[in-house]
Amino acid sequence: MLVHSKSGRRAAWGLFGVLFLPLFALPLLVVVAASFATHWSGAFPSGPTTGNYAAAVRGESLQALTTSLVTALVSSLLALTVGTWAALAAATLRERGKRMLDALFMLPVAVPSVVVGLAVLVAFSRPPVLLNGTSSIVVLAHTVLVTAFAYQSVAAAIVRLDPAYEQAAASLGARPAYVLWRVRLPLLLPSLTAAAGLCFALSMGELSATMMLYPPDWMPLPVRIFTATDRGSLYSGSAVAVVLMATTLLVLLAVSRIRTSASYR
């Protein structure tokens, strides 16, 4: 804390609690409470049950969770590969070229995701590349949406790298490819894992573009939550939402542990 007095720290923590709980924690707690209810007639939910979770971890909901995990994993790996390659290439460009590359990768983030979904749908709905109605178009849209975050994370890490390590390896006769694989990428590993976790979390929660693209046999979990709540099944939809949150948090915790281990190598 930047506040050094005891009374100041208490006031800062109190202000933090007043602002944090209503804005961030309380809505999530409401969803968790609704996931254990059958109806909500007063200030608190009533009719406690675990039946909502029984339906959330089987059948179509389990298939939707698997679909989201596969989509997020594949799109995150693709985004990390493309974003890292582009960030490494941008580091060798002049300032003007770097700005152009930055603008290119940030463009999908600067527009609403539904626009990106429409663009992907129009671009890949006719030959020679016909992806409409397949799972590949959903993975492609997620990759386009999250690559910017991988690119920015890796590009920022490259700027902070100490060039002495690469210069020492080159002075000992190491070829550029060897320096890349054995020096630069290991130094970037904490940032790469952080970027992968961010891309995974964003892909797991993506809805707007996915609604325009998903085929009936490839429904991600956010779409499942939306359709459930749209039909009025608020409590079962809340249980599925909690499953989505828990799964994403577990993956992020695992990625955080990998990042911590990479930081101490």
C-alpha cells in the first residue's frame, strides 16, 4: 500500500471494500447464489437445490464445456504463435513499420467483436475457403479476437529484455536460430504463459462473434448460458455460468503456477 499510516490504510481498505464488493464481487456472488436456487421470491434465493449443477455437468452442458475448452485451447495456441512471431518481427522493424504492425493487430480489438464475427462470416462463406457451418470458423474468429493481446504482451516483454544475453551468445558463435530458441524464447517464457492465460480466458468468455458463427454441433458454453437464460432458465443458466467461471479460474491458476516456475528458472 502507498498509504503508510495505520488509519490511512484502514480507510483505504474500507474504501476498497465499499467500491469492490458492489461493483465486482456482489454480482458474481448473486450468480453463485442463484445457481443453488429454484426460485427467488424475496431478498434472498429460496428452494435450495443442487439439481442445477447435476444438469450443468452432463449432457449438452458438458458437451458445450468441452467445446469451449477445445476452442479456447486451439485459438490460444494459434494466437500465441502468431502474436509471438509478429512481435519478434516488429522488434526488427523501424518505428513506422512497427506502428503499422501494431495498428494491424489492434484493429480487431478496436471494433466490436460482432463486427469481427460478421467479417469472418462474409469472408469464409464461399469458395475457395469455405468454413461456414464448421467448428473451424469459430476457432478462427476467436484467434483473430485474442491475437492482439498475445502480440501486445510479447511485444512489451521484448522491449524489457536485456540484450546482453543475446549478445553474449552471439559472441560465442551461436547462430541466430540458436539464440532465438535457447536464449530469447526462454527469457520470454513468463510473458508467453501470461499471454496464453489471457487469451484462454478471453476465448472462454467470448459470445458476440460466436453467436453469429457457431454451427449446431459446436455450441460453446457462453452460447449455452445465453440460450438457457433467454428461455427463462435463469437458475440452471447460473449453474452453467459458475461452471464456466470455475473452469476458467482453474486453468488460469495452473498457468500462473507455470509462469511462476518459469520466472525462477
